[in-house]
Amino acid sequence: MKRIKLLIPAAMIFFSSCEKDLKVDAAPDFDVTVDGTAHKVGQPVNFKFTGNADMISFFSGEESRDYNFREGRKITFNYKGAKLAFNSAVTGGTQDKQLSVLISNDFKGDYSSLASIKAATWVDITDSVALGTGTTFVNSGSKNISSFTEGGGPVYVAFKYLTRPQLVNGAVRTWMIENFSVQSIELFNGSPLVVKDQAFAAFTVVDEDKANNPSRTTMSGTRLSLRGNAYEDPADPKYNPENPIYDPKNPIYDPKSDQYDPLAVRPEYKPYDPASPYNDPLRETWAVSSAITTNEVQLAPDRPIAIRGIRNPKLVEYPYTFTKPGTYEVVFVASNSTIDEQKTIIKKVNLTIAP
């Protein structure tokens, strides 16, 4: 009993300490100096530190490492030209000319039915892009779609997949789309910007008759796989009334038989209905992109370089070499942290980097 009495206060002390937040006493006593503000490309700039901080991050002020764009940046284009590209491949089946590529700038974004999609004006651009002919992915080439984007308003790209009756036309094929992208024609820092990629294209798959003939289309962040609906074949063994699966005397249903399958359930025989319109129909499946707006591009946040972590030795200096001339606002973010709290100080240095 004495041991129990001793343990209770210890447990109380332990749990009470866990309930207290781990506080940070103060922001870092941290400062940055540099020898002069004019330097040259290719020559290290040596930043010297006084004081100390648990963690230090460094924004050089260069493209993608600019503190002012740590929340992201939006680029606005005066010229709204754009180009489209993707890779495609095809496998299985025998049906040809199943895939079409279309574009619209008056679609209203209503994906609720095929009728609402087809109410828009869609221009078929299939003949102006290259499509795969086998399992090796083929690049479509860079298709200029500026005539659709020059108004600045959203455009939509669609892949239309046609399933013809398979008893007559052969089995459907699986069309695969990867690396879909729409890029700006106007350059930003010497390169085009990706306006929309495969992941953010967020294709919506719309079947002509999802209730009775859903396609077998699948989609991930990197691949769209278009495949037609299954069909009913009168030669399928399930339409043979003599199929042993329908025989109540089949030993798989007999608990006394060594062939007994406790999971087997005898199905109800349903004959093939030659008059059913759902057996092997002509069907369309569309995969339609999200809205693509080309007059603005939202870039990802600029990121710093972490130059000191909480477990690293104290840092007294940091050399950095700039590769392009220009005027840069260099920012150091110094923090003292616990799991519950962080206190931060910002230090800025303006530099001119000559050629």
C-alpha cells in the first residue's frame, strides 16, 4: 500500500507537466552583416551572423526563392496564347477511331450529363495532333490553341471515346492519356509557364448511360485510361440453361459432397434478351477537363533554403554565390521553437550583383 501511495503523487506530477505548453522564452538575438552591398556573379557573398537562433532559413531573392512570394504569386499575361500537349498510347481490342480530341470555349462547366456537355460548341482537333498507335506513348506535338484562348475566358479540353457494338465491331481498346499540359506561349523568365497539368486538369468522366452501360474508364493523377462498357454476348455460358451452375444437384451446393463450396450461391437463370437495348449498344464516354484560364497563372510558393536546424551547430557565417546579375532582397528568417510555440525575427539585406 505504501508503494501505491508513493506512485500516485509521481503520476500526478508527470501528467500535470504534460499538460503545460512548452514556451519559447524570446525571439532570437540574431543579426546579419555583409561586406559591402555590391558583388559580382560567380563570387561568393559571405553573410556573417551574430547572436544565435534554433533555425535559420535563407531566401536569396532569386526566382523561386523570393521572400515576397512565399505565399505564391499570380502571373498575368497581356497576350493570352497557349499550346496544348499530351502523350497517348492504346492497347487491347480491335476497334479503330474510338478517340477524338475536342476543345470548347463556351462550355458552361455543367458535368451533370452528356446532354449538358454536348450542348456546348466543341471543335474537333483530332486531325491536328498525333495519337499513339500501340503501347508506346506518343507525344501529340505542341498544338497552338490561341484562337480559343485569346478572349482570356476559360477553355475546356475533352477526350471523346466511342464504343461501337462489340459483337459486330470487335472488342474495345483502352486509350491512355499522360502528361497532359497547357502552357503559355508568352515566356516568364525565359520559359513558358504551365497553365494546367494532368493533375490539375481534374478530368470529369461522363458516360452516356451510366446506369445501364457504364464505361470502364479509370483515372489517377498521372493517367487517364478510357475504356468502353462491357457488353452482353449470347454465347456467354451464363445464357446456357444447361450450365451446371444452374443445376440444384450440382455437388458444389451439397454440404455432404467433397466438392461443396460454402460460398457458392446458385444464381437464377435469366435468358438472353435479344430485344434489350442495353446488351451491346453504341455509347459515348467523355472526359472533360476543368476550366483552363490562360490570362493568369498561379505559381507555387517560393521556398527558402534551410541553412540551420535545431540540432545543428551554431552558424556564424553563410557563403552564397549568385549566378545572374540583378538587385536582390536577401531575407534570413531566424526562429526559436518548441513543439508548442515559435518566435521569429526577420533580417533583410539588399544586394546588387554585377555581371
